[in-house]
Amino acid sequence: MRNRFILRFLLSFALSGFFIGSYAQKEEISLKIGVTTDVHGAYFPVDWYSGKPIYGSLSQVSTWAREQRAIAGQTVILLDNGDLIQGDPASYYSNYIDVEKPNVAARILNYMGYEAGSIGNHDLETGHPVYDKLNREFNFPWLSANSVKAESDEPAFKPYAIIEHSGVRIAVLGLTTPKIPDWLPPALWSGLEFRDMIKTARKWSEYILIHEKPDLLIGLFHAGVDATYGQQQSDKPLNENATQLVAERVPGFDVIFAGHDHKNWNLRVADPAGDSVLIIGSESRASEIGIATISLKRQGKK
């Protein structure tokens, strides 16, 4: 990779709970990055209306993560890609009724050991009292580099996170679909502005690569892949689903996780430098989880 490591193998898959694939020869460092997206309150493995078990929930993801962490020689990193807290009755109750206690989403993700998350449009739909409180309760950074304070370039949330495991320095840049003003009344996002994803990614990726010198640059984008969705044009600013546009137009990313469109994606595109960028997406309500398995070999000291 950029400095201390050589990337030997990269595989993604998101197959409705069944995780299969081939592995490279054993490398010095093995990372498995698992990403949930568009959970929409599916925290527990039961249908709130019928009382019957359901296939997808954070409960099943927790079991998977525990099993994966028990595998010797493998580091597991959990990330969430937004639209977490709007959906099932448990989320509603915690957001608006039982507000004195920590939000149930924070309690669950903190327990599961998530290390970063991005903010989705439906998270902001809950209003400032809910998502500002939740942001304080998470034990990890909640990211949105293109959500800035009104009439300012100052980020309203943390733009990126640095995660370090086994000597590997991983930067995670978070972006949120910028179409929120088209969908939500201003009272829910007062004091915020939402900037173009491509311009924001270019600004922050350059900063991160120069100042943080990561071994891996990961995109955690709550935005879809199809830039033409809803008759949008890829050359217009503030595209709702600009994930692939960022991958193709902004150099430096290794893997980008998509969200928002509730679709599974597993594709590679070339960035402006000709380097391959892997785009991974998965469906909603934790019925799937996007995974990147990365093996790295140390090159030696800088």
C-alpha cells in the first residue's frame, strides 16, 4: 500500500447472512471490515407486530461478529453506514418516549464494539434533540464530512475517524446524501448545510492522505451508487447517490461502502490515478452485511 504495507488480497461479499469466499495465503495481518447499513431500527430478532422471529437484525450481526472475533489471527472492525434509528417501535420508543436513558441504538452499538458510523438522512429525520443526544452517547465517532454548520465550512460532525489495529492505520471518511433539504423540514436540520459529496471527498481525502498518512482509506457513504436515479445527472452538484462518482473522480480510496439505496453492490472502478476502488453495498435491516476482507504484508519500516 502507500507506505508500510502491501495489500495482498481484497474480497467483498454480502450474501443474506451466508459468508463465503476464498482466501489468499496466510498474510501477516488480516482485517475483516463488516458494515451494516439502513438498519432502520431492526435491533432485535423478532417482528414487533406478529411476535415471530425475523431473519435480519443487529442481534444476528452481533452473533456473527462474536464468532469472527474468536478466529485467531483476524481483526474484525464493525462500522455502520446510517439510517440506524428510524424504523421499528423500539427505536421510536427510545427516541421519543424513554428519553432520559441512553438511546437503545447507542447501547447496542457500543456493546457490539462498533468503531465508526456515518449519519443517514433518516437519522436526521428524528430531529436535533434525538440525534444530538445520540451523538454524545456513542463510544465511537459519528461521521458526516459534508454536513457543515450553516454559513460555515466547519463540520457539524466529525468528518473522519482514524482506527488503528495491529499497526495498520485506517482512515474512515463519512459522507451523507446531500438531498436532505428536499425531503425534511428545516426545523429538523436547523443550523446545518449539506455540501456536495465529490467536492467534500476531494477536500478531506487530500487532507487525510497528507496529514494522517493512513495505510487504508475507507469511504463510509450514506448514499447510493446509481447517480442517474430519479433522472438526476452526474454532472450536476449535490447528487443524491454520488458514491460511484466519488470513487471515479477522487483519488486515494481503497474501499467505499455505499448505503441509502438498500441494494447490494460488489464492483470495482478505477479512480483518476487508475487505481482500483472496491464499492460494497448491502440491503437494509441487517438482513445483509457488507464485508471487506483485507490481507496486508508489512514492507518494513518507512
